[in-house]
Amino acid sequence: MVDTNELLSLDELEAAGNIRTGRKHVLSILVENKPGVLTRVSGLFTRRGFNIDTLSVGPTDDERVSRITLTLDGALHPIDQVVKQLHKLVNVLKIKDLEPTETVARELALFKVSVDGPTRSEIRELAEVFRGKVVDIGKRSIIVEITGERSKIEAFERLVRPYGLVEMIRTGEVAISRGRDET
Amino acid sequence: MRAVDAIMECLKAEGVDVVFGYPGGANLPTYDAFVDAGIHHVLVRHEAGAGHAAEGYAKATGKVGVAFGTSGPGATNLVTPIMDAMMDSVPVVFFTGQVRTELLGTDGFQEADTIGLTMPAVKHSFLITDPRELPRTIHEAFHIAGTGRPGPVVIDLPQDLSKVDIPYEPITDVHLPGYQPRTTGNQKQIRQAARALASARRPVIYAGGGVVLGNASEELRALVREGGFPITCTLMGLGAYPAPDPQWLGMLGMHGTRAANYAMDEADLICAIGARFDDRITGKLSEFAPRAKFIHIDVDPAEISKNIPAHIPIVGDAKQILPRLTDEYRALEADRPRLDAWWQRIRTWQERHPLAYEPAQDGGIKPQSVIEAIYTVTGGEAIICSDVGQHQMWSAQYYHYPEPRRWINSGGLGTMGFGLPAAIGAQMGDPERTTVVVTGDGSIQMNIQELATIRQENLPVKVVVLNNGYLGMVRQWQELFWQERYSHVEMNTYGGEDAFPDFVKLADAYGIRGLRLTNAETLEDDLRAAFAAEGPAFIDVRVTRNEKVYPMIAPGEAARDMVG
């Protein structure tokens, strides 16, 4: 007879898929622009035990419709399940699990770096190389805006961190599929 | 007209003739409208009773049930039936009152974020912000609740908005771009499924609650008879196929028959129809039906390949798909292998392991025998509303349901306190039929106040309590899996064997005829007399205390390791 009180080891949990380290997914979700819709979408992820990595929401060219771009880690099978469950939400119009190679994805980040006299120009040079924009300069700090792929933002972060990164803020990715087809 | 009067007009337009509810401050305007509406409103004694009654009504009739509650505590009391309706795909529209819009978000008196509280438990919900939207919202709520995979829909209405004047016009169209249930099924996949069925040597049809919900029982019978297939049903699917039939293997799953579970275990093809491979069915997932390929027919695409990967998925309505599947199958007649060897093997299991129990040695009443007696006395014609526990499983095993919608229980959520209020709804939905509540001494005390509703509505509901003084199912698990460390399962420790409360006196207090049965020899006659008498009855049957539900697949075990 089975002992239901038996504790599972961490290895067993991982083998059972309860600890996930799958590939990254970018979901593009068109929803009706109505109150509470974002809660319904994000709540569904909570209920199914998924951790949303980034999430951004904004209007589309149709004022009745908003687009949610959502990135998360997960093994392929449970993502299918999440997409199917999302489809069941009455306010969800369309979902696409974007193929990374067929997708243009961008993120915006603001970096506040502490500077003194000589390092100020070094940061400005770095920003230029990254096609970033200096949006604020103070006596002891500088704010740089970087737009681009995740890897670029992360690279810039690595470079400026040693100077004294006061804070950083990222929007989360927005993504659109290549070619003529709608995302 | 006042928005609340428009609600009444909308309900009548949807064909609603009975609703269940409880008034309070925030829905007072709505209750004012009930005075002149000409809709039968049933006053329950707890909002959970309203919700479960609406579920019982929906399950018995196939129509959309309706429940009303006020804001705050009224709404939170509805959360359990809302979740229950979600788990069992029951079409119910819940109307909750909400505080005045100026109080929203201020922690006002009896304020609760009903939309937030119920969001993970609904098929959809609406917070009314513009009262002119009410007629459209109500029509869409009924549409969403009753179509596709049915489910609960909540409409939350702030008190002040419910009183304003709005123009009323009946709404008949629906604008829901994000809600387009697929119903027809793909013809290519249906043909593929027919071929698979025709070439299988050990096929099993596995039908679930979706067949009942989709009114596809006749269509299921046609397919099963055409192919001579063995068929088993889930707890929710009982009655989808007539139990007194030679092709019927009995229920499957945790407390299913050995024949049904062994057949699934050895099957080379399983055709699942409106069933969702719940853990109570599959046991240990990795060892479930290891030799089988799966056809999965379901109106909800999210159910397909959720737990078990489907080799042939068919998304759509069973009522539409099954006749086409049967036609395609019939056309393949020449190529079918004979199933004689398979049936022979199944018959051996059935003969060796019939559903049975030991008679009591000391003249006591065995709980299983009570269900058998109810079956005999009602001729299988009653609606059985069960609560949750051992009595539920015995009602599934020992009452043989000949038709769908005669078996009403809380399958997915397993809500104790479901049976009595559900019977109120079922009896009102199908007044000519005998409605029996089978419950336990634990379950009945979760919503026993609804006896007052039964009295007030003068409903001839027969309540049968299988009283063993225990939370029997929990006791069974503690006995089998927790080394007999009995923790808080004895319901009547005060006074020892004298089970309390005294249900006969309690029934009497509610103005309902109560009686106690203790004699196994006269059990059937006593029940017959109690059922034959007019009006409601509350029958406290003292059963042997330590009986267990067998057979059983222990949690996490495989079907072939059934015990008992």
C-alpha cells in the first residue's frame, strides 16, 4: 500500500516536471481593451504555477484592442496548455507563440549610473557605442536610455555596473513577427 | 424602466421560470422587482444553498440555472457553488449585488471584490458599470454559461446602478469576438477515429460528464451498440449509457469496477468522449492504460492532451460528432476484427470480481444495501442527489442509472453540503419525478438549514442519511493510509454509539416527517412506505459503522493494483 505521507526528493520533483527550466517563450496576446482583462490573463498564469518573466501591455491601432507581450520560461508541453487555457478567456481574441528567429523583439531600459568628472565622458562614449541616449546628466549621476534586444541591454548593464549602477529599469519586451503576416 | 425590472424582463426572455436566492442591502432593488415579476423565487437559508440549488436545477433539466446573492458575505457564500459549477461544467448565472459605485474600493459595509474573488472560478464574469449594458450583458451571460463547455458566469451589479431608468429592448444577438466555441469536429479526424475503432482488438469507450451535458446519450448508445464495444463511464457520466446493459462495464476509476479498470489497463484503443482523464480516473499517470492509443472527443480543446496525449483529437460537440463517427464506422464493416476474445476476457473479470459486499453478521444495516433498497423501491426511476463521501461512491456503485440526468453529485470539487440544496433545484426542475438525497451524517450537517426551504416550498424530497457516526471517507483513508491514527473523524463522541444530533427531532423541528431505520430485515418495506407517503421525508438510517468503499485504487497506484 502506498504511503501518501512520503516526501518527494527535489530530484524527483524535477523529474516530474515540477521544476521547470525550458526554453524561453514570447507570447503575443490580443485582448479586448476592457477593465480586468490583464488580471484575468495574469491570474491564469498564477493559477497554473507559471512565472511571468516580462510583461508589457499597450494599445494597438484599434482602440478596442490591446496587445499583451509576455515572456516566460517553460517546457514546450505546458506552454501549449497555457495557450489553450488563454484561448478560453472570453476577452482574449488571438494568441501567438512567437518563433524567436521570425520575430523582432525590443526592450527599453533606463540606467542611472553614478559618475564623477572623468567617468562621465566614459559612460557617454559607451552609450554612443550602444546607440543609447543620454537623457539626464547630474553632478554625480547620469541616466542612459537603451533600446534593443535583451542581450544588448544585458551587455550594457555588465559594462556600466562597475562604475556604480544606482538603479536600472526595464520595460519588458515588445515583439512583432517578421514579414507581411499579422502577429 | 428601472434596471432591476429590465433584469426580470431579460430573465423571462431567457426562459427562466425559477431562481434561487437570498436578499440583502445591496440587492434590495432587485428584490423589489421580484414582487411584480412573475418569476418563482425560492428563498434559501444560505447563499451556498442558492448556488447548489441552481446547479441541481441545471443538472436535472439541462437549462441554465440562476442564483442571486447580495454583496460581501452573500457573494463570498456563493464562491463554493461557483467553483463547484466550474469543476463540473454546470451552466449557472450568478447575480451578486455590489455596494454603491461611490463606495467601491473604500472597504464599505458588506463590500467585497466579488469579481476578483471569483475570477479563477468562473467561465466569465461582468462588473456592470453602465446600467444600459444590463440587457446585453445578461443575454451574453446566458449564452456563455450554456454553450460550448458550460460553466458559471457572474454578474456583479452595484446597488445604485440597479435603480436607474434605462431603455429596455430585448437582445437576441451576441457580439463576442473572443468566444467562438468549436462544435462540428473535423471530418478527417472523425474518419481516422472510425478506422482506429474498426481495427482495434481491445477497444474501450470511456464516456464522461460531457456526454450528459451535451445531451448525446442516444448518440453514444448508437455507437456502442453498432461496434459491440465495451463501455465504461466516469462518476460524472453515470446514466450516459444505461447501467443495466450487457455492454456496460460499470464505473471506472478509484472506486470503479475491476472489469472497467482492467479493461482500460489492457485496452489497445481508448475512445474518450467528454471525459478529462481526471486523477481519480487515471491513478498513476505513467502507468495508465500503457498499451492504448487514445481518441479524445471534447468540446473544450484545452482538455485534449492535457493529462494524456491524444493520438486522434476531435474538438467539438459529442452530439454532432458521434453520429458521424458511427456512420463512418458502419461503412468499414467488412474490415472489423471480431471482439469475442476481448469480451471473453472481460466476462472473466466480471464473473471473478463482481461488485459485492459482505452481509452484516450482527443484523446491522450495511450502507450498500440501503442504496440497493432505494434502487429497488424507486425502480431506478428516481433522481439521486448525493452529497460527498462514502455514500456518494456507494450511490454510484449500487444504484444503476438507466438515463442521464438522474445522477446529480459534486464530482470535481467534491463539495460536502451539495446534495440537499441540489435536490431542491432538481425537484423543481423535474417535479413529477421522485428526488432522493443520499447523504451522510457529516455532509448533511454542512447545509442542513435547507430543510426549511424544502418545507417552505413543500417539496416532496426524500432525504436518506447513511448515518455511521463518522466522516466515513476520511476515516477510511486514515485507516488505510495513516496507520489507523484516527484524527477528528468521529462525529458523535458525546454519548458514544447514540449518533447525534437526533435527526428525527431535527426534521420534526423543520416540520418534516422524520424516521429512524435500524432493522435490516424491514429496511426495504420501511423505505417504500416512507417514499410512498406524501411530502418530504427525512430518513435516518443507522448503518454499520466501519464499512469501507471497495474496490479501490490507492492514490498514486495503477489500475491493476486495485485492492478490496
